[in-house]
Amino acid sequence: MHKILCISNVPNYFNITISNKLKEEYDIFETKADTDKMSKVEEDIRVWLLFLDKEILENPKELIFIKDKALENEATLFVIGEKEEITDAKNYLPASLIEEEFARPIDVNDVVKTIDEYIKTKGSQLKKKILVVDDSGAVLRSVKEWLGEKYQVALANSGAMAIKYLTLNRPDLVLLDYEMPVVDGKQVLEMMRTEAEFSAIPVIFLTGKSDKESVMKVMGLKPEGYLLKTMPPEEIVKTIDEFFLKRKGMEK
């Protein structure tokens, strides 16, 4: 289920009605436009609904923090307020962050419908893309189940299929099995590292090959990690979460 962050300093009947309607389909998280509270917003909440009011606009530093936090989390903003309030807020919020503006008076159902249509058409784009490559259908299904809630997961059951996928798509990470027939994981990574189009795509091995010789064979190709299938699923997910957190920190 997708998550929506509702930001409001002065909850009123109108704001509460919209939040309650959204709760019928989505997980709703509510917070004030406060630096301390906003700093604790989970990074996987990628749709934000900002209810403007006089109190928020009198504290530009909060709007600047919202802007910085939204950019950091790659979030999209929907903004509700009086026409003049929206104009003032846009002095601090870049147009690239704002998906839709709703100037009062507005229809509650129109707001909910617009957000709902956005999530249904672009929801998958809000998640990082991971390509999982393994010749075992059981492993592919398991990994998709572990990661599917947080990430957009694509599957390839052979090295050749992985290469074909990469010619058409650019994932944020490849989870690559080592031992596969015809084209193994080492060969896939060698191809990726020699092609400029794919060379920057990060790769983490997820494999049953734990012997030192196998590990050393691929270290020269600079994978971002080497995970064993025998690890607990929650540890694998945690490692991938930490990989994206670290990568985001390096991009700042």
C-alpha cells in the first residue's frame, strides 16, 4: 500500500475530511510543518500533501526545510491553499517539486481523485528499480516477495535475459546470481563493466557461491557487494536498504 504524508499546522474539517478519504486506500502519515518532526519523515513516503495556512507561511525556514527534505526523499508535492498562499509558497518551493496546486474553494473529491490517479499511473516510478537475475524461479519469486513492498522489482531467469533487459531499461541496482548456465553472473558483470551504457549500474551478487576463489574472481569487476542466499531475508533487505541510503548520501 502506498504512503501519503499530510502536512498541516492547523487541522480543520476540510483537511481532516481529505485525510480520512485518502485513508480508505492509502497509509496516511500526518505531521506539522516543523523542522524536528519533518526530519523524522520516512524516506519511502514519496507523495506529500501540504495544507498551507498563515502559520506555515510566516515561517519560511519551515518551507525551505520541506523543500530540502522533499528533494532528499525524491518526494512529489500536492499543495492546497488560498491562491495568494500558493503564490507565496512558490517563492520557496520549486515548480519541479509540485505535481498539482489546489486553490480554494475546491472539491474534496477532486483532490482525492487527482492524487489517486497520480499514484495509480506513476506509483511504480516512486520506487527504486531492482533487477533480480537468477536461473531459479523459486529464488526469483522469493526475492520479489522480500523486496516488492519497498522496491519495483523486475526478474530475469538467465544472464542473456538480463542483458536484453538492460538494453531497454536502467535499474537502480542489479542483484546477480553467480552460477547460471550459458551466461553466468561473472560474464554478465564483465559485459556491464565494458559497455559505457551499463558500466555505472551498481551490482550486488546474491548467490550460493561462498568459496574464496569464486569471490576473488569477481572482486576486480567492483561489485557493490556479495550476499549469500543462505542469509536471513531480513538481513538481505536491510543490506539493500543500507546500500541505497549510503548511495543517496554520496550523491548530495
